[in-house]
Amino acid sequence: MTQQLDLRRLPAVGSFLRRLSADRPARAVYVALALLIVVGWLLFALDGGRFLSQENIVGIQQRSAALGIVAVGQTLVILAGSLDLSVAYLISLTTLVAAETMGGADAGVPVAVAAVLAVSATAGLVNGLIVTRLRVHAFIATLGVALVIRGVLDDRYDGPAGSVPESFQHLGYDRVGPLPVSALLWAAVAASAWFLLSRTRLGCRIYAVGGDAEVARLSGVRGERVVVAAHVLCSLCAGIAGLLLASRLGAGAPTVGTDGGYDLESIAAVVIGGTALAGGRGGVAGTVGGVLLLAVLDSIFNQLEVDSFAKDVVRGVVLVAALAIHARRRTA
Amino acid sequence: MRRALPILVVLAGLLAVIAVAQPNFLAPAALLAFVKRAAPLVILAAGQYFVIVSGEYDLSVGSLVTAEVVVAARLLDGSAEATWPVLALLVVLGLLVGLVNGVVTTLLRVPSFISTLGMLLILSGAIFLWTGGAPRGALPPQFRELGRGSLGPVPWSVLVLVAVAAGAICAMRAGFGHTLIAAGDNDRAAALSGVHVARVRTVAFMVSGLSAAVAAILLGGFAGVSAQVGQGLEFQAITAVVLGGVALGGGRGSVVAAMAGAFTLEALFTLLNLYGVSGALEPAVQGVIIIAAVALGGMSLPRGRAAAAS
Amino acid sequence: MHDCVLKMTGITKSFQGVRVLDGVDLEASAGEVHAVVGENGAGKSTLMKILAGAHAPDGGSVEIDGRTVVFGHPVQAQRAGVAIMHQELSLLPERTVAENVFLGREPVRRGLVDRAAMESATAELLDSVGEESFGPRDLVRRLPVARRQVVEIAKALSLNARIVVMDEPTAALAEHEAELLHTLVRRLASRGIAILYVSHRLREILDLADRITVLKDGSRVTTADASTMDAPTLVRLMIGRELDSYYPPRAAEPPGPVKLSVRGGGNARLRGIDLDLRAGEIVGLAGLQGSGRTELAKALFGAAPFTSGEMTPCRPCSVREGIAAGIGLVTEDRKAEGLLLNQPVRDNALLVTRATRMRRPGIERLLERVGLGPLRPTQEVRLLSGGNQQKVVLARWVAAAPRVLLLDEPTRGVDVGAKAAIHELTRELARDGTAVLMISSELPELIGMSDRIVVLRDGRIAGALPAGSTEESVMRLAAAS
Amino acid sequence: MRSTPRRLLASAALAVLTLPAAACTSDRPPPSASAAPAGSGGPRDDRGTGAQSKFFVRADYDAQMAMRRARPSGSPARPWEQSIAPRLVDTTRYKKAPPYHVCFSNAAVDNPWRQVGWKTMQAEAALHEEIGRLTALDAEGKDDKQISDIAELQDKGCDVLIVSPNTTATLTPAVSAACAKVPVIVFDRGVRTDCPVTFIKPIGGYAFGAEAAEFLIGKVPPGGKILALRILPGVDVLETRWSAAKVAFDKSDLDVVGVEFTDGDAARTKSIVSDYIQRHGRIDGVWMDAGATAVAAVEAFEDAGLPVPPINGEDQQDFLKKWNDAKLTAIAPTYPTYQWRTPVIAALKILKGEPVPKAWNLPQPTITQENLATYLKPGMPPLHYALCGCEDLPGYPEKWGGTS
């Protein structure tokens, strides 16, 4: 009978897609992405390139993997009604932890991965506890933690350090057909986060706490734990991105996170994907779309050899326009 | 004033510690030099305060400062004649950027974190697109007088700071200030009492833009044209304001406290430098102190309110 | 009816020294619809909140199925089988129906949320209450308000609640929507659930309830079978006192010129409003919750303007135009729409005059005028008592010397002394030539204060009554259908 | 009301927190990046220059010191084609018929030096008809993006790949991978592989740092107080400059009173110099690892009403103009932007099968009082680099932001 009910209420076709985008706002970003791909294809054709060439597709994936992983983590904290500005420095720190622990030896890889995850989980825990226990606004709390990590970096490192064994570099460079391993890693992280949000209690509670902390409390949800968990998961994502970058770079680099602008760019990708900055609405599907949108934009910029300053202008306009459109759709 | 008391106590303490390490610090000349150095950040913090107390953020001030300096250099190109018109233009540019920030935030309902982040990207890109990647031209001595010169023993920038501070305090005491705080505290109630919430918030962004213009004139004057002049100033300004006990989310805190917060931050830099915590560990100490300050500030608030603010 | 599920005995509760409940007894049996009625401030909501674990009682005991229970948190009450449907719905609009129903108790299989189980269980729950217009995967945001209540009910059912508390469930519903809800309530009762039903709509109570408990001033007046009751009796029991004499005397002179006039005013919630407010006159606006009283006040003020019809001095007024034309509104929800909680008294009291750049009166004299003379203007408003907070809001409008003042529940949550002061002030303003429209759910107050009473029902004006009308006549107009 | 004492308490706590934070860090050994303690009471080693940078490589240092005295081959009028002690490698296997598709992976164009260089390279490429197309990707200072860019360029049908790496260590794997497919030319910063056909660079950072330090040692009387200003730690090309200067200062009688990081920020530089003037009464010489903020340092002395001590800058016009106008005792070692022309020239040589030096060391002129006038170019923007070698290129000076 239940089956019948489901069939009656939801057409079987599209039900999977619909569930995938439990965050409906994600649709807008995919429409935009599709349009951009068409535009890109046209521009490439005019410019004498092939947009859908394997190289370009691989390039788009390679460029978006690290940002994508961080943005997935950022999605979790933003959905929970918080924010993380410390990811960029944390990424730098974790590349160094990874490369130094490995020290170029294969044997070091498992230890290094464990160390990176431990370091990043600790950072997330600290972020989460400062936000919930000390009740410091997430903006200031994570900015403060970012400064602390920066101090550690400045104090201990003055350039790339450590080295990553060949075996670990497969993570950053290998690919399966048109799919780079890094993109598969990103896909795995995104899928896990999607799974977490839609299929675990923690996921449901992240939405609840971000949506209305009081309603969540009345339903017996312990909001503080949820926020801390979201911060830990976000930092773990930053740690994974750090591992990926370490494997790409072959070493740890104290500025790779900030050079990449992973803090503000990940937030931008999340909100372009339709997740509300205030929390409680949105999801990973939108974020993946947001990251891909930025990556396709980059790919077009690359093909047209656009000046980096013009890129910034376009990115700024895209960001504001995307949010204005989301705001309109909300009220319409 | 009462709300500014805690941060003033901290500031006095820091200045005392600096004076212990460097006894001549409290001499008028050294103190004036300190105020002169702090002036741009204090002015930016005052501007940022208006935005924060109305319940928003302005992340665009740093790149606006850079843009202003670069525009001035390119337009003036080392010649003095156009100094006054260009100064006026910089002020207009600052107001205009604030206006756009405000309109996008209030009318298009884009969260200010994002609208001003977008503005940051647009400004830093557009300005170098215009100058071809690096600053061009130069700032003539006449332009630089405000940031570099002094009237008798008192640097011009200190006088500008005094004027800005007086203006900010007056504005906050006037009807505008009260409606601004009202909008930040409870925008619904304010709107139902006849406050034009969108307008006062937009004006707050314009004040912030204006403060960035003034800070740019002082910074450009102090050190000349550079592409890095505004880097990171937005976070410093926000930090200073929050350090002054002003709550993110709006409606709480005074402009005097925000400016005192900026002085405190500058004093902290000086102190760390003086004790040899130069470079490396400075950010770490800064980070810990900011979190601690805000956490302690939050302790005196009732539970519910502080939880809502996070 | 013999299966007593709930037994509350001698419940006592005070807030800041004011006794809100005084030894109240209440019991409910399985399968019973037990209505709790009383005027505003009679203590109904507090009693229900104690039952739901949101407040702890100062004295008395709660027994469920014969066992004494003590709740420290709403979740404990839920576990014990008590579900409450709040006046303000506690749902997450961005989540699906199923997610809301199972929030905090998501079914888990092998460590994962079993969505299929959750959705099919929700579907069954919806089915069992005959709900077909939406499914478990729909977003709550997309549902009309009436349907959201069904979600709350489904949630209560999913808790296997033995006792369901419904606090004014039909307040925001139109007539036909309320009918649907009644069907639902009966169905729940037929499953053996005890339902505590709080409502102001007497007719619906008489139709729906098996037993009725009447509260007055924090005490129980009676509990009786609904079949033995009729509306006049109920009203008499609820009010149960002579019209108090402490209301300030009405104006001696006839009202002055029309200060505000509406003809055929309508919008999404209102239809065909014809209304004149005259200088020196206090018009009482009566109506059940959800009848459109607040909406009318906001339409007159310009916060949610009329979209059709004619209005002078301006139509459609924006808030600022309204204020400029001399219209003021004291909102119903003081905290959300009235006060700047973190600001001092002075800034709150001068907000309107500052925002509209009117000439400002001296703060001392202003506070004196509204009876806040001894208060320091620098004191933060959030630290004041409810009565003083309300006086601060009033001061804001007194400062603006409005020609028309709209008061939406001006004495809600205010102690007796402050109430009298507010009444006095209101009459004084009228005497000085202000046209006053006063909304109140407390009929004695409305009747005591008003020179004329306009009754609203379902967004329309149901009729007008002269000064000194009886509560029964007002109720009859307001509740008739 | 109740909150006031608590706030005071909070402030007091904050003050207490601040003190030990400052106090307990004051006796730390200076951080590895050799930032010397600035406080007069702080501990310091004999020279105040701190520990030697871990970037210091003795052999490279010695090689560069030798090159400073060497005579480059080729025409002195075209220094970008000159090379010092070239060891030519055969390139006939790369020989191809034009038109050529030249690809360039650029680390960034985020500072004036790279801006001038990039414009110079574009102009150089435009000179040659054999170059059918120049495809350039800007990594915007991101290592990860540059790695992707290099991979992407390999598939764009490039005949030769020029790389200006963002960092040395991290770009090595990507460059190694590219070597297998196309001839690679690396310039400015190197990579840790010798697979590129040629690596182009001026003599290098040690030479820069030593040149400036030796000038100060010559001009400042013994015992004079030197302030060393560095942009930021950890950048190899800058670390080498300081480490060579440190070697020189350690051997001298000069007292290095401070080594400070300026972040390349003019305002910060000026503040730091003012602080040192105030703290030490006078500063007798200023060493800088880059010229961008030299003018700000000079102004700090001017604003304090003091004569400007011997100082070094770089070949940026604002410094040269200041030097000339204020009659400074100064020197400007350079890291010439004309090196951006060389990779294009090298690319053509390689594709034509002509031999190129494996390590193409360009001469690295120093601007002194004697030749200052030749490098002073009124009409060029203040941040223009005099040694762009671009004066003979089409579009000069407008393309570089100047006026003729």
C-alpha cells in the first residue's frame, strides 16, 4: 500500500533526480551551468578550440576538485547556520603535515593521512567549540582560528617543505579515462556529504539547526553538538583537499590555501549553488553545480586568455547576480 | 561612552605596557605619531561600524582603498593642478561604491557578505583592468600632504581623524544614528515606526565607502601609490569594530568603542612588534586575543541573545 | 470515558510574582475532546505549556496513566505521550513533510535514516487523517497554513501521543478549513487519543467537545459535559463578573470630525471594509483570532495596505505616508514588531519622531505623560516589565501626536496597574482629539473602553454595536457563522 | 546594570591575557626566518642577522659570486641575448618548420615586475613572424592551477612550452611530465629537474643581495646601524638575496639592528623605518631585498627630518627618480625584466635547431650613481622597471603605460 501511495504521489520518473536535488534551489545553478556550457562550446568553436575535448573536460575537473572538496565541507557548516573562514590556512597546514609526515616514503602515507585527518578534525573541533561554547560569532571565531593557524605556519615554515612519494602522486595525476582520480575523490566526498545530509540523523539535524534552532531544540535536537559536528566535517574536507593538493604539488606549501583563495571562493561556490548563507536551505548538489560553474567559467577564460583582472570582475558580477536571482526566486 | 569603557580600559592597559617597554612612547610626538599611524584604520573602523551596527557587513573597503589610491595616481599623474577635483572625485567614488553595495543589499536582497564580496572582486579587477595591471602615474606632493604633512606639530591625518570622529559621533547622536541602530536592532519594529530601513542601511554603506575614500587619501598620502595598500583592511576593520564590543548582527555597540577597538588593534601590533613577536607569531597572538575578547564580551550578555547572535 | 489518561491536580504557577495559575485541576480521558476555554489571561496557555514540559509548575502534580511525571524539557513530555500543537507552528519550512514529522526521531536502519520507512509511515499517517492534497515529500513551505496543521497533527500521531494539545488551532483558518480540522479532531479522538482543545470559538467548542473546562483568572470555574452547556452560559462562566467600573469615563461630547475613513477596503485577508474613525472617539474592534483584526489595523496603517477600495487621508498609505498623515500603530507583538530591546528607553520612545524628523518633545515630559516618570531614559528596554515596555511603545506614538491611533492588544501581558494606566492614557488621547481604534481579545476591556464596537468576522465587518453592549451580543456577532 | 562589573572583569581578564602573551613570547629564540628581535632588551646574536636561511646553498652562492665578475658573451647592447659561461646543448631534434605555436604557463601577473615582463614578452613574440600563435595561461598565483594549466597546454598542440613557475618544488612534477611531450623552457624561478631544454635566469638573488650589502659596507662607517627590510619569508628568490647579504654583513663591522618583514606594503615599511629611527636615534644604512617599498623607506627619513642614509632599491622608476631628485647615496641592483624576452628567443632557437645554453645566465646590471641617468626614464610609470629591455620594441612607451 505504501508503494502505491508513493507511486501515486510522485511520478517514478524524475523521482531520483528530485531526491538528488532535495535542495530545489540547485536547479537554477544547473540551468545556468547548462547555458554556460553552451556559451563555452560556442566561444571555443569560434576560437578554434574544442570545448568538449577530453583534455578540456579533464582540465575542468582537475581545476575544480580541490575547491569542490572544500566547498562541500563549507556547505555543511553553512547549512548548520555557521561559516568557516579558516579553511584556507588549514589546507596549507595539512599539505605540510602530509608532506612532512610522508617524507617521500611510501610507508609514511597511511600515517600522514591519519595525521592530516587528526589535525583537521582538531581544528574543526576548536572552531565548533568556540562558536558554540564561547558563543563567538562564527565569522570572528573562524577568522581568529585562521590567524592562529597562520601564525603557526609563519613560525614553522618558510617555504615548501616535505615531500610526497611517487605512489601518493597518483592521487593527483592519474585518471580513469576522462575521469581524474582527484575528481573521483571529489565525487566521493560530495556523495558522502549528500548521503550524510539525506540519509543520516546528523544530516537532518544540520538542516534543522540551521533552519530554526528553536524548532530543533523543541524537537529534542542538541544544536551545539550538531554545529560542532558540522565544523569537524568541514575541516576534514579541508584536510582531504590538503591531501589532494599535497599529492598534486609533491610537497607541502604554506601558501597554497591562501593563494587558492579557498576560504571566500568556497563560500562563493556554496551560495552560488543556492544554499542560503543563513543556513537550513540548500545542499551539496547545488554546491557541486556552483563549483562546476566557476570551473567552466575558468575554462572559458583560459581558452580566451582573459586577463586575470577581467576574470575577477566577471566572477564578482556572477556571484552577485546569482544571489540576486536566488533572492528573487525565493520571493516570487 | 559607557559602552566604550571596557575597550578603553584595555586600550589604556596596552598603551601603558608599551610605555613600559619604550618610555618615550607617551611623549606627545611619539603619541601623535602613533595616532597618525592608526588614523586610516580608525577611520575605516568608524565607517565599518555604521554598516555593522545596521546589521550588515562591508567586505569591499580594502579593495576600495586600493582602487581609490590607484585612481588618484592615474588621474593626477604627478601633477598638482587637479588635486582638489580628484579629491572630490575620490569622495564621490567612495559614496558611489557604497550606494551600489547598499542598493544591491537592500533592494536585490543579496546578503551583504556576498554583495560586498562581489564588489571586492569587481573593484580589484576593474581598477587594474583600467590601469593595465599595475598602478600608473604618481601622487603629487600636494595630494600627499594630507597623509604625510602636518600643521605645526600635529599631523594632518590626526586632524582629519578628529574631524571624522567628531562627524561620526555627531551622526550617531543625531536622528540618523538612532534610526540606524533601530534598523540593526529590530528592522521590523523600526520599519513599523517609520524608519526607512533600506535607505538608512544604504546610507550606512555610503558612509563606509566615504570612510574608505578618506582612509585611501591618508594612506596614499602617507606611503604613496602601491597596489597592496588596501590589502586585508576589510578584515582588520571588522576585527577592530568587533574588538570594540560591537555585535555582528547589529543594534549593539557605540562608534567610540569601534574606533577605540581600532586603536587597540594598532596598539596590539605595536606591542607585539616591540616585544619581538614580529612577523611569525603575531597573527596567532592576534587571533587568540580577538576570540578571547569577543568571548568575554559575549559573557555579559544574556544567554539567549548571545546564542541568537551566533 | 472512564479511562483517565491525564490528571493534573492543583497546578500553581507564577511569573515574576504574578500568580497566573492557582490550584487548577484538569483531567482528560482517552477518546475525549476536552475543551479548555477562558478569556485571555485566564491561564489556558500556561496550563498547556506546563503539560507540554515548556514550563515547570510551582506546585501541583501531573499524572499520565496514573503515574506522576515531571518534565524538564518538551522532549520528555513527548516521550511520555504528550504532543502539543503550538499557536506558532513549529515546523521547518524548507524541509519535507516527512522530515518534519520525524525531526529529532528519524527512523534508523543499519545506522542510516530509513527514508522509505519514514516516508511510508508519514504517508500512512496522512492517509489515516484523510489527507490527500499533499504527500510526505512535499516541502512544508509549499503548503497552505491549514495544511501545515495537518503536518503537526501527523507529527503528534507519529509520537504515538496519548494526549494531543491543540492551542487555538483554528485561529488562522477560514471557516471551511476549520471544518476539515474538526473532522480530523474527531477522528483522532475515535482512536482513543485524549484531545485538549483550546479555542475562543464558542460554537466550534460546543460542536466538538465532549467536556468543557472553563478557566478564569488562573482558577478553574467548572468542568462540565458539553451537552449541558450553551453559548450564553459559557460566556457568563468565562466572564463571570460585573463590568468593572474602573474604566475611565467615556467622552461627554459627541465625536468630532472624521479623521480616517475607508470605503470598500479589501486585500488578501479583508473584504468590503467600511469604517470611519472620528476625533475623540474610541472604536473597539472585536473579533475572534484570525478574523482579520490585526490585518485591518495594518491595512489602515499602511504596513499591509488595502489593495482595493477608498481610504482617506491616503490610499494606499505606505507606513511613512501613514505616519506623516498622522496615523500610528501599536503592534500586537511587542517584542517582534515593537521594541528595540537592546536600546534605552529614550531611543525607543523617540523612534517615530526621529525616523520621520518630527519635532521632538522633551523625553522627561514624554515619560511623565505615559506614566513612566520615575524611569531613567537610559535604561535598556529589555530589562523593563511588560507593562513598562508597553508604555514605552505608547510613548513613541504619543510623542508623534497622531490624529489616528491604532492599538492592537495594547494591554496583552500587562499587569493590572499598568493596564489601568494604559486605559487612562488612551482615553486622555481621545479626549485631546485623537481618533482611537482599539483591538482587544478581552471583551470586558473592549466594552469598558469603547464608544462604539465594530465586530469583524472572516475579514468582513459583521456589525457594529453601541457603547455598553453586552459581551454576549459581541460574542454572538463574532462567533456566528 | 549588572553587566558593568562583568564587563570590567572581562576587560581586566583581557588585559591580563595580553600581558603574558607578550611577555612569554619575548624570550623566544628568533624564528627560523631570521627575524631578529627588535626590542633593545631582547636577546640577539652578535650580528643581529639571525640564523642563516635554509635556502642558502653554498655552491650556488659561490657560482653567482663568480658570475658577477664574469664577462658575458654576446652583444652588450642586447643583454637579454647575452649569456655567462654558456654550455650549449644541441636542439636539432626539436627542429620544425614554422609557423610555431608557442605556449606559456605564467605563474601570475600580480605585481608590477611581472606586468612589465609579460608585456615585454608579448611584444617580443609579436616581433617574430614565425610565431603563429602565443597561448598563455595565467595561474593567478595558484600552484594547483598552474599544474592544471601546464597539463592543459600540452594538449593544445604547442610546439614549445615556456614556464615561469609559481614555486620551485611544487611545479617540478608538472614540468617533468611536460618535458616528455614538448621542449620546455623555464625562466625566472627554476624547477628541481634538468629536463627543460634551457633554464633562463639572471645571475640571481645572491648577486643581488651581495651587491647591495657590499655597497652599504663601503659607504657606511664601521659600527653603523643597518636596518634590513625584507618582503616576506619563504620565497626562494628573496631568501637568496638576504642570505648573501647576511654573509656579507656578518663579515663586516656593521651592526644590523633589525631584520623586518614589510609584506611589500609601503605604509608598513614607512612605519617600521620610523619606529627604528625613533628607537635607535639614527639608522646609518638600509638594505632592501626588493625595491618596491624603497621610496617609502626614504620618505620615513625625510618625514623625520633626517638625512637619508645609504640605501639600495631596485630599478623601478619611482626609486630612480627619488634617488636623482633627492641626491641619495644609493645603489640599485636589479633582477632585470628583460629576461622575459629571452624565453621567446630561446624558443625560436630551439625550434630552428640552433644550440642554446643549458643554463642561460643573463647578466644582471647594477644601477649606480654613474649610470643612473641612462636608466632614468621620465614619462614612464613609477612602478616601471628600467631594465625592461623594451625600449626598442614596437609600442614603447605607450604599451608599458608611459608617454613619449
